[in-house]
Amino acid sequence: MTLPLFETPASAPEIIDDGAVLLRGFAAGLAGRWVAEVQALQAGAPFRVMDLPGGARMSVAMTNCGSWGWVSDAKGYRYSGTDPLSGLPWPAMPPFLRNQAIAAAAKALYPGFAPDVCLINRYRPGAKLTLHRDEDEADFTAPIVSVSLGLPCTFLWGGLARKDPVKRMLLMHGDVLVWGGRTRLTYHGVSPLKDGHHHLLGDERWNLTFRMARVRYPAA
Ligand code: MD3
Ligand code: FE
């Protein structure tokens, strides 16, 4: 059989831990559409760098779509129904993005996923995310679906305590990870992005995380 050039075939789901499922290449086939959808969101809610409560500035630029968006400033982190840059509601989650995230969750055996937030992170060379837990959501029984596009990164994957040993894992363009069950509250982060060139995103890496911030899982 001849595989199409330039396309990573999506592979069977891999269980990488209790509740965490890796769908290698899930978003690779329609990556151009993913990129176009994120670009279209820029008109209403552009990428911006946020401040951390301690006073430092993040290196990753972020934006959101959906009913809620994750924000950070001198006062702390929280979900906000409006974009602090515009004062307006975040752009609606495009149906293509939402449907793809729901399909990925279903493939990872999480039916009833109904994301009300898509947080979008943009990394340029040197940008990183220090070890943290995602704990601002209302219902930790809901998984998080994460989609990687563009340059590869070294993902840092720890345990349930900050001091637990950290494993490293290469996340590549098109990879989708579904984090649920026992892994939902693990510490994780991203090593400083290495310079490189990707045919769709140049020297950038984008990561989309679909979350259920203010809805209960599973959705009725
Ligand atoms: C494990 N983003 O936005 S995606 C974040 O690549 C975030 O931009 C990283 O961590 C990024 O909060 C990592 C992989 C990921 C996302 C959410 C998780 C791993 C997770 C939630 C729980 C456990
Ligand atoms: Fe996170």
C-alpha cells in the first residue's frame, strides 16, 4: 500500500496512562482547516501575552473561543465570559473545532464531552509553560482534549504531586491527547520551544485545549 506523501496517517488510540489516550496524527489530515479556523478567530480575539499573578509575564501567547475563556492577570487566574482586551464575549467556538474535539474524546472512550472553552496557546522559539495543574474547571471528571499543531515540543508529564518525577514526551503536529480519569489532575508543562520551520506554521507551535469549565460531565 502506498501512503500519501506529506500526510501522517492517524494511528490507533494508544493508552499512555490510566485515563490518558494519545491519538497520534488525529488532526494531521485536516490540519489546514484547523489552522484556518484559528486564524479566523484572530480578528475578534487575537493572541496576547498575559501576566501572572506574581508579576511575571507569560512567554506563551493565548486566546480563547467558546462561552468562557481562561485569563490571567495581576489579580489571578480565572475563567471569564468576556475578553479583557475587547470587553466583549469571546468568539463562539467554531463548529468544526468543537465537533473534532468531541470526535477525539469519543474515540478515546469519553462520550458526552461538551466543551465550553477552547484555550489556544501560541509558542514561539523559547516559549515554555512551567509545571502546573489545570484546576480552574468545575468538574474534574470531564477530560481535556489537547491538539498540537506546528513545531514539535517536549511535553513534561509529572504526577499528582509537584515533586513527582517528570517524564518527557515528544508531541508532534497533528497529535491529539485526551486527559481524563486519574491523569486529569497531573502536573504538566512544556519545555522551551526549539527553533525550527513547519510548513504550515513557520517557527510556531499552537496548542488547543478543549475544556468543560462550567458544565457538568457527561453532558445530558
Ligand atoms: C495533562 N497546555 O493550556 S497540552 C494548558 O502544550 C497546557 O500548550 C500545554 O498545559 C500546551 O493548560 C499542554 C497537554 C495537556 C493539556 C491539559 C492537561 C496535558 C494535560 C490537563 C491535565 C493533564
Ligand atoms: Fe495545562
